[in-house]
Amino acid sequence: MYIYIIGFLAQALFSARILVQWILSEKAKRVVSPTIFWVLSMVASYLLFIYGWLRDDFAIMLGQVIAYYIYIWNLDEKGVWRRINLLLRILLIATPAVGLTYILNDWEQFVAQCLNNAQIPPFLVIYGSLGQIIFTLRFVYQFFYSKYHGESLLPAGFWIISLIGSIIIVSYGAIRLDPVLILGQSFGFISYTRNLIILHRQKRVN
């Protein structure tokens, strides 16, 4: 039961970040990239990685690793990261690396528990991982786009990739009967679509 609590808390934070970003974008009449979006993202990603680990779900864990550090980059770009206590920064940076090291040190057991999980057929692991990879690529895209423009931005490509990845993850969650993934991702559809509409209107005005 506590495992689901962790998962639902993570998804609640993910949903909260989208809701806050959406409200602030509607208010500004343009798509914004608020600091709170990245703070909630980092905390939620941390929790969801733990949830995936406890559920022996490789697809969930895979989706969090890269994006986690991109969240930190965005916080640094906004000048927030450097204001966080040094010891806390070290802990936040080191935790995923320590987790991956732990997995790699006992690779055979990890494969047996995650990739050869009797409850998750190999094709489903691949399908779920594909969804997580696509969903994570939105932040890779966001990272390079923002680096090019010299500020933290959430462009149209980010929301398009979000929609595609979310569709795959929801269907994966439906097959796995995972309420955390289904509820967490379903909310995003509206926000992703709405941000694309705002961007389209913003482009027409400009």
C-alpha cells in the first residue's frame, strides 16, 4: 500500500506542476516556464524513480534518470539551484547516480526482477520503455532548445512530444492495470493541448 502512496504522491506533484504552469500561462497569455514547475518536477521525479524501483518496473525508472538532471539544469538557469544548501544539492545530485550504481553492481538480479519480471512480458517492457523514452526526450528537446535561446523555455515541440509519450504511457498503464500511470498521465492531455493552442495564438499575434 505504501508503494502506491509514493507513486500517487509523485503523480500528484507532476499534475500540480502542469496545473500551475497552465494557470500561469493562461494569466500571461503566453506559454511560461515558471520556477515552481521545475521544483515540483525534480521532487516528483525523485519519488517516481523510487516507486518504479519498488515495483521492479524498469520502464518507470528509465524515464526518470535523464529528465531529473535536466530539471536541475533549468533550476540552475533560473538562478535557483545555487541558492539551495550545498549538502542538499550534493544529495540531490548523487541519489540517482547511487541508485544506478547499486543496480549495476547486481545486474543479474536486476534483470531477473525487472526485465524478466513474470508479471511484465518482455514486449510490454519494451513498449513501456519506449513511451518513457519518448516522454523523456521532450526534456532533452527542451534542454537543447533552451540552451540555443539562452533561457528556460517550453516550446511547441515539447508539448507535441509530451502528447505522443503520454498516449503510449497511458496505454501501457492500462495494460498493466497501473492506476498511478493512468491517472497521472490522463490529466496531462488537456494541459498539453491547451499549451499548444496558446502557443498558436501567441504566434498569430506576433
